Amino acid sequence: MYNAGRGGVVGGRRGWLVVVVLLAAGVVALYFPRSHGGSPGHCPRGRALVADALSIDFPNPELDRFLVETLERAGYVVDYFNGSSVDLSLYERLADYDVVILRVHGGKGEVTLPDGRRVVVNGLFTGVPWSKRYEKLMWRLLAAKATPYNDPSKHYLAVLPAFFTQRLKGRFCPGSVLVVGSCFSLYTFQLPVALGRLGLSIYIGWNGPATVQEIDEGLRTLVDLVYNKGLNWTEAAIKAGKKLGTNKYNTTIYAVIVSGK
């Protein structure tokens, strides 16, 4: 969880056509017009990213090795980043990859919008320590000063949905997948909506608080089901959700299928 201060939020529900929630299956389908800005460029296939900012506080090199090696065996050229190298520049370049797996802190908080409304937002930690030089991003509703639950004395830079709307370079290629191993990565639909408008096809995350062990087991299970068992990402999310169940906070894995009209 983090203290958001003033942070970014994806712009309301304007432009949504249909929202279909399939809770029993662990799948959410969002249909809305995608923005026309940016370009997916040459859409190189076979590039994957594994980014582990959580390695600072909860390292799991064996899991990272499993993720990277499994993707490589599946034919991907894999880029791997951990710790403080999971930064703003990396988040700006997520559209360079057709498979992205993040292992990061996540959280939620309330922010005050310019019109005075208080809204709940959720976002993703970087591995970068908070600094006052990021205050402009905070006041522009793109970032937050974020405190991990395990150590209130630490503060990280976190990005909020509007960061991707304004700073992502290019667009995701058709069929692209983002798996966000963090608490609250699907607490709201703000992140998948923001990224879906930029071309992302599938977003998988957790709808509430979860332990590191639960996140790690979920990531391993998802990747194993897709690349070793032959399931697609949606099928894998459903099966992983059934296998892992819900925790004491009623948190589980969900897949969001983003479809533009």
C-alpha cells in the first residue's frame, strides 16, 4: 500500500461502450474506443521483459531465473531488469515488448483532483527511491510518493495510470500481454483501461492485497501453464485463479481482456 498524495488517474468512464464482468471465470472484458495516438511501429514479435523491482525488499532470484529461462525456451529474446533499474524509462518502453512480466510493489490511495473530488487510484512502484525531483510528476497527476507496507521508513517513486497515457512511447502490438505481479494491480480498472487505449490486449493482475509468496506462486503458475502446458493467457489466469483460490482478503488473480471498437 502507498500514500498517494496527489497522483494521476485515468479520465473517468468517458468513452466506455460496454463493461462485461465475468467474476466466476476470473475474467473481465472491457470494450471501449482506443485512442488513435502513437504507433505500434514494426511490431517485433518474440521480445519479452521480466522486471523485478520487488527484488530490493523480497528477492527471489530462483523465480526470476525460471521466468527468464522459460520465456527463452519458448523462443523469446528476454530483457531482464531488477532493483532500481525498474525505473521511469523502463515503464515508458513497455510497448517495446509483446510479453511483459512485472514483479513490483503495488498499492492504492486517495487523491484530490483539481476540481476538488477525492478519488481512489492504484499504481505501480518503480525500484527508484523517492526524491523531491519527482514532485513535478506528482503535481501533474502522473506519480506518487509510495510507501511499501513492509517498511514505513522507505519511500519509492510509483507511477499512476496517467503516466502511461502521457509518457508511454508508441503503442502495444496486437496480442500483447502484461502480467503485473503486485498487490492491488487490479483494484480498479484504471491501469488496464489506460494501457488498453494504447493497444494492450491482455492485462493480468491481483484485485487486492496479497503476500509475496502468493504473488510469486501466481507468476510461476501462469508462466508454467502458458509455456509448458500450452494454455493461452486467459485460460491460464482462470486455471491459476481456481488453483490458488482467494486469500483472506478475498484477493485472487484476474485477467482483463481489452478490446477496442
